[in-house]
Amino acid sequence: MSPTIHKRYLDYRAKHIYFGRDRMALTMDQFESADREQRELEAKGDAGRDDEEETRFAELNRILFRD
């Protein structure tokens, strides 16, 4: 696992403790997959995502506690 992904996972866990008490935390594998997908969609930018991708991007941001 890369140090960058590990740091993002630790940040996610800290936010989950505060904001996500009502749901199960993602495992490292689940986080890594969701993080990869979210970053790919983010790289497309607002103009590059279709409606389905925009919906998925918003869902991933909510799950990962990102703005």
C-alpha cells in the first residue's frame, strides 16, 4: 500500500469516527476502491462527467466524507 493512500485512509477513519457513527467504516480494500473511483471522477471535472457519473461522484464524496 502506498503511503499516500494510507494517509488518506487514516484521514477517512478520523472523519468516520466523528461523522459516520451511524454506519460501518469501510475496510482498507473498500476504501482503496472507492478512493480510486472518486479520484478518477474528480479528474474528469464537472464538464467531463455525465449525469450518472455526477451522481456516483456525489455518493462517493458523501461516503468518503469529502467536500
